Amino acid sequence: MQAVLVLSNQMPLSFRCSRSDEIADTLRYIPGSSLSGGLAASHSRLCPLRKEEFARFFTSGKIHFGNLYPANFESKELDGDTLPVRSLPATSRSCKRFSGFRFNADHDDEERHGVSDHLIPWTLFALNNKTNTQVLEASETCSYQIDNKNCGESITPFNDGFYRHGYTPEAMGISKIPIRVLTRTGISRARHAVSESILYNLEVLEENQKFQGTLHCEDESLWDAFASFLETASEQELIYLGNSRTRGLGKLRVTYKEKIDRDDEMPEQIKQRVITFSEKLKETARTYNLNAPHSLYIPVTLESEVILRDALMRHQTAITRVYLERKWGLSGMEPVCQFVTTRRVMGWNALAKLPRADDVAMAMGSVFLFGYNGAADDRLWKILSDIQGQGIGERREHGFGRVVIADSFHTEVNER
């Protein structure tokens, strides 16, 4: 079962992107590993004698702690704690000069020319020996109408942020993520006063923001016990996450927690999304007289970072045909194109008081497109449903490995 969790920070938050002394940037979201570690520390302070309960919550793998993404939306059509927040896919594009979703632009007194998804044009380019550029040229410039003329500005990537699809078809927007830089001085351990020549900056997420994500629990009784712990820890102000917690940062409280039933992971829903995407791709191919030889096209979009290793324990930078066959028994998946970047994942084990081993992960928002010519039977849809529901790769209990099969973003967004 799944549950939605919403936290609000009463103090600034910092989640360092690097161990470098020269880089003070913070992540723009709360990682699942930080959520798990911070709540584990809260449990140890609140009820140190409940060892079995601690193990059930944090070390058994029965609860998967997802990332919490910023959910700061002003429009009522986008303000709903049960509406999922997701990272923008790597295939999303927008006008270089006036970027962003058109929804509510007039209310915000901003000019925004809409967002489009370019997975289908690039897929067709890859399927046709990467020689026919006609389908790409059609989407190189902004087609927003100004005085009955196209805007004409260049189209650039628009994949740095988090969006929510609201209650109406046209309601899509980007969450605001207020940040600022704090300047601090070092403290001498000998004199307990300011140390000379030690001045540093720290980028933080500003206070009074909302962060939303999902938790996967093994059963409802486990969730009920965990929800009770969350409520108590929040009331007693024991939830602290991130870096610099001893310097006035990291305090949060729970504002919403509720079980949910989402049907987007059901085989029938995934089947419908795959068929819709495949039909739209083939329709575009016919428009430009291009080849689309596979019976189905299945995009896999990473909702969080994914850590994959091969048989020799080397980090992988792609979801491969070999992995799908070996792990899921899914044969006939032919990689067509991919939009992927990688990120070094670092962490800290608060219980052991040691840094975690670094991992190389495929970044959230990365997209992989597979062509499929096998049997489109119930077994296929069941496997795809399991992949989305269970996730892939390592450290899934810390929010890694979450994917979306045939995300509707790739078909619904068209200069919206």
C-alpha cells in the first residue's frame, strides 16, 4: 500500500550536493535517505527502548521512504496534497525567452509560451538512421502566436524543476523553490569563539515550504503504527533533517499523512498509456513519411535516481535489454533512444557516524525508450506494472529506483 506524506519546514533546510569545500549548493528536494535517517534519529530519541519497532520501521525494508518534492503551488487547481509532484522529464522543452507552462500565466502577470515534450521527434530521428532531420526541424523554434506570428525563439531544455498536473486537463505548473545563501563563521574549539579566517556560505531551502512524497508500506497495520509515531514526533518537534541541524537548520513538522489508492500502476492503466503513446508516435511517423517498425513503443521515465549494477557490480548508466531479461524475464525490448545524465550519490550513516559509500546513479527525469515486437499479452502488462510498482535497482527503501511506464506527460504536453 501507499501513503502520501507532506512535511513543512519551520527552519531552513540544507542537503549538500557535494563534499567539496568550494561548493555550497543544496538539493532542491528532500532525499528519501535523509527522510529515513532523520526519522530514525527521531524514533531513537522519542522511544529508545522500542528496538523491535525501530527495526520494523527502518531496517527491515518493509517501508520504502520516497523523496519529498517541493509542492509550493499558489493556484487552487494545483493545490491538493494527494496530487503527485514529479520531476520534469529530460525530454521537456520550452521557449528560451519565455519558458514555462501557460497555465495561470495571466494571473501571475508573466509571459510564458508553454512546454512541449520532444521524446517522439527524437525517437523517430533515431529509428530512421539519424539522417532525417525534418521531424526535428519542425520543433526547433517556439510556435507561440504573437500578433498572428510565431515567436520564433529557440526551444531549449526545460527539465530543471518539479511539476504537478492539477484537477483540470490544462492545469500544469512548476513548484516554486525559494532558496537563499547563509553566511556563517567557524567556531574555535579551543576558545569557543569565532575562528580567524574561517568564513563560509551555505545555500539553503527557505522556511515555510511544503514537501510531498509517497511511502510504500508492506501492510496497513504497519502504516497505522508508523503514522502514530509520525504524529507524536511532529507534536514534540523532534523531526530534523539535512545538514547543519545543530546550527539552527532542518526542523520540520508533518502537515498531512494519508493512505491512498493510485490506479496508475494497474496493468490496464499502463496498457492504455503505452497504446496511446505508440499510436501518437506512429501517427507522427506517417505525417513525416518515416519508419516506425515496432508494434509498441514503451517509454520508461525515472521518477527518482536509479542505481543499477551489472553482474560484475559496476554501476550502469542505462536500463539495458540484458537487465530487463535477467531481472524481470522481459524479452524483446529493443533500446531505441535515451535521454540520461548521471549523478554521484553521497550520504551519511548517522547511526554508524560514517559516510556512506558513493554510488553513481542515473538522474531523475532521465527517459529510456524501448521498441517492442513481442506478444502484447497480460503477462507483458503485469511485468510492466510490477516494474513501476516495485521500482528497479538498489536502495529502493531510500527512495531510489522509482520509475513511470509511459508517463502521460509525453503525450499530453503540447505547448501547454
